[in-house]
Amino acid sequence: MHAAPNFGTTLPMIDKFDRQLLEEVQRDDGRTAEVLAETVPLSPSAIARRLRRLRSEGWIARTIALLSSRLTRDRLRAIVLIQLAEHADRQGKERLERKLLDTDEVQFCLEIAGPHDYVALFDCSSMTEFGELAEELLASSSTVRRYETHVVKREAKFAPFVRLGEA
């Protein structure tokens, strides 16, 4: 993100108002431009224009709704640490990653450094569903050497927020 022109490039720029808007919509994207104008010192029409631009330029990837724990508290959630086979080839790794990305029950999947190669969050209706999914995605894959499952007992915090602050 560039706050000042970077001459010779065509990178889009965002300013302090854009950063304020991005922080606000991360917290609650359901607010109207009029309500956002109470915290971001711009007119509602300027806010609406900026939000359209931020979406069209890709600064806002997508807008989602986070469900209440009243709907999710009885579901089985598990953090799964995945270690790839020592000689996993690129195609096998790409196939595994595609399967994980295409599976709705996998809420996030991150490639990590250290003794494990991936960490994923599975959200399933039951232990049976998780077991079947883990077998299908992980245990049956020759690309996976081993995986460890850590069942989530309680969600202490879930706040996917990026503080942008000043440039």
C-alpha cells in the first residue's frame, strides 16, 4: 500500500480515509455509508464511492457473515496439523491443497514453516463426519506423512481483523 505516489508505477493507492474505511468494514460491513460517516470524516456519498472503488480494485476480497455461536457451539471444530511425506512431489502437494481448498468443512488452510507443512481448521457436524473427512482427505493421501488433530474445546477469540493504521 502506497500513501504517496510511487512515480513510474501503476499501483493503486489508498489513503488514510481508505484505511479507516477498511478497518471499519472489517469490524462490521453491514453498516450503511451514513453510519460509517459518523466515524470516518467523509460524506456518505464519498464513503459509498470509496467502498465501490476498494472492492473493484481488490482491496476488499469478499464480504462474509460470521455466524453466532448459538448456531455453531455444538459443532466439532478441530485444528489439524499436516506433515507431508518426505518425498512428496509438487503435483501431489497441489492435489492435496486443492482438495483442502475445495472442501467447505475446511474453514482455513495455511502453509506454515516448522515440523508441519499445513495447519487447517475443520468444522464438522460430528466426530463421525470429521473421521470420514480426515480419512478421505488426509489418511488416504500418499502425500500426507502424518497429521495431528487438536479438538477445539472453546472459542476464546475469533477476530479476523487487520489493523492498518497509518502508512
